[in-house]
Amino acid sequence: MNQDLHSNPRPQLTKAIGRLGFFSLAFGSMIGVGWVTGLEGLFTKAGPVGTSIAFIFGGLLMIVIGRCYAEAMTMLPVTGGEVAYAYKAFGTEKAFIVGWCLAIGYLAVSAFEAVSIGIVISYLVDINKWPWYEINGSTVYGSHVLLAFLFTSFIALINYLGVGLATQIQTGLTMLLIVFASAFITAGFWTGNLANLEPVFGHAEGRVALGGILAVFVTVPFWFVGFDTIPQAAEERRDDFPAHRLGRVLVWAIAGSTVFYVLIFLSVGTTTPWQTIIDQDLPTAAAFESAFGSSFWARVVLVVGLIGLLTSWNGFFLSGCRVLFALGRGHIIHPAFGRTNPKFGTPAAAILFSAVITFAGSLLGKQAILIFVNVGSFCIALAFLFVAISLKRLRVDSSSKRPWLNRVLPYVAALGSIFILAAMVVPNSPAMLTTWDWIVLAGVAVGGIIYWMNGLQTRQNFSESSRRKMVLNEDD
């Protein structure tokens, strides 16, 4: 064994996640709170039916990408998922690019949740206190910042105390989310009217309507990201849960989330005329309050949204930490990120870093939410593209031995990812990124270059054979 490994044995994470824990991690991460806070942008672009169509096709694309993940995960059931796939397929540099994009994508979602926590709770309890400053006309309240700090600290703490505790809390919250959501979705359809769905594609027709559906479709990586929390934690599965079953859980989580989203959109759309509620801060809650003439169902919606926020936040925070841990353990970035706490078996430095970045994002306030969505979607779609390309390269046996559907999966996943990325960058596209999005992405790129350059000596002082052992758990 290489001398690097004698002095630096491979850090191990605690094995404590079973089938239900993995499903809850993925499903809870995908649902989140965006369907409460972000419905205005979706319905304005495509209406309730157009939004549902975009999410159905988006869900199908995510299942295709998920199948690629499932195959790669069976080959390499190690922490960091995409980092390991890119490293084995293309080497250290590509592994860093994928890891950096993923880390930024996950932390963008985490910051999105940190901003949203104050917005959601303020509709349950009046907490809009201590106005501090304004960003683009939106007030940032000290009370919201305090909530972001407290909940960020809570999420960081449970992740620090162990993945077993984090997934137990995730499972409990996910079950509550499903029960409460089923209640208000059923109530919405029971009292709703299909006429309220008009205009079904928003205020557009023909090509413009298709443009609206496209504009929603390209945000799918942000809404569905979360299924890839499973490969991030694959190494932490219990000994009685084999790696080849992870892919099945992943696909079912995507399918379940697709059904959830579509039912939410159609339920809200039928409950009340959707044009009357899209100007509200929380259209989903406003729809049920308007339909029933009572705040009870609106509060149920907000409670479900709050639960979804916590499940999503916990899942992405955990995943972001695992990406940073994988990069640090492989000495691709500073090795401090790849060390575990001796008592709890958790990546302490990665957890602290993620907490700091999440809280810093919350200081930008409500106006930053759309930027988090767009930048996160771009980074995650880029990571999806790398996974599809990596899988094609990892297939060392003849493709002719596989069923034709399995042979084309990486190509479909890659083309879908390229389509989403192109829609964000092509001029005059309805989904084109804004100037602020580009500024933030430029900052992300500069930050990546700085981290890469700062890790130069770390990488040079660590042999590739040792890195292979650390990242892939494989000996030469």
C-alpha cells in the first residue's frame, strides 16, 4: 500500500441508512417548499395545465437521468456519487468541476430554503420585525435573518450528530408531509371546478404557450434535484441493504415526486381561478383560503410547506457536505474537508462550511430566490450532463449486450441536459438567464478557479494511486 495511505487511512462515514431512509432523503429533498413560494412564476409562464405538462416531461427526463445514476451507482456505491463517476471516467480535473457545480447547486437550494423559512413562518405568525435593509425594494427583516441562523444551526447540528439521526428526522417529516399533503389535495379536488383552470396555458397561445412550457421545463433540474442525494450517501447504507437496490428506490422517488407536483398544480388550479391568486406572496395557500373562506386550509398548506422546506433543506445540506467530503478525502481540495469527527463519523469541516455559505445566502433576502433557482438549475444540469457522459465511458463491456433502451439512456440524458443548458444561454430564449444570474455564475466560476489553484499543492503531494483509493475505494 502507498505511503500516503499508511499515514492517511481512508476516512469512513457511519453506515446507518436503510431503504425507507433513502426514499425519504430523495423524495423529501425533491418536494421542498418551492410549490408554496414559487407558484407565481410557473403559472404566469404556462398556466396550471402547461406547468403540469412541463413537469410530466421533466419527470420523465429525470427518470432517464435517474436510470443513469442507478447504473453508475451500482458500479461505484461510494460517497460523493458524481465526483467518483467523473473521476474514474475522466480524472481529477473533471471530478473537481462536477463536484464544484454540485456543491454550488446544493448550497443554492440550501440558501433558497434559508430565505424561504422566514417567508413561510411569517404567514403563520407575524414575525416581520426589525427591518434592516432593502435589496431591490424587498425588505430584509432581522427576524427572518435570526430564523435563518437558528434553522441553519439546527440542520447543521443534526448532521454533525450523525447520519442516523438526520435520516430518522427526515423519514418522520416526510411521512407527515405525505399525510397532510394528501388531505389538502383531496379537499381541493373535492370542492374544485375544472373551469378554474382556464386559461390552461396562462395568457398565451400557440408558439408563445409552448415557450411558456419550455420556460418551466428548463427549471426542472431545480425542482427535481434531490433524487441525487441517494448516490451522495450510497456509502452510508446499512450492511443489510445492497447497493443494487439503491437505483430502484431512486426511480420510485422521482416518480412519486412527479405525481405530487402535478396533483398540487391541478388541485390549486381547480380550487379557485388561478389568475386571482398569482399576485399573492404564497399563491398555494391563498388559493385554499379563498376557496374555503377560511384560513384553516391555508394554514395546513403552510404547515406542509414548512415540513417540505425542512426535508429539502436537510437533504441538500447533507448532500452538499458529502460532495465536499468526497473532494477533500480525495485531496482534490483541502483535505480538512475529507476528515470525519471521530465520535460521530460525520464530515465536520464540510458541515461548518456549508452552514456558513447557507446563512450568508439568506442575507440576500427574497429578491435572491429566483437567482438561487436559476443558478442552481444551471449548475445541476451541468452535473447531470457529466453523469451521462461519465456513464458512457464507464461501460467497459459491449453496449450490444444491453437492451436497446439501456444503450440509449446516456444519450437521452445527455441531450436532455444539453437542451436545458442551451435554453438558458441562447439569446431570446424564454428561459434565458438574466444579467444577475450571469454575474453570480461568474462569481461561482471565479470561486472554483480559486479553490482549484489553492488545492494545487495538496494534489501534487498526493499520489494518484492514493487518490484512487480515497475516492473510489479501489486499489491499483
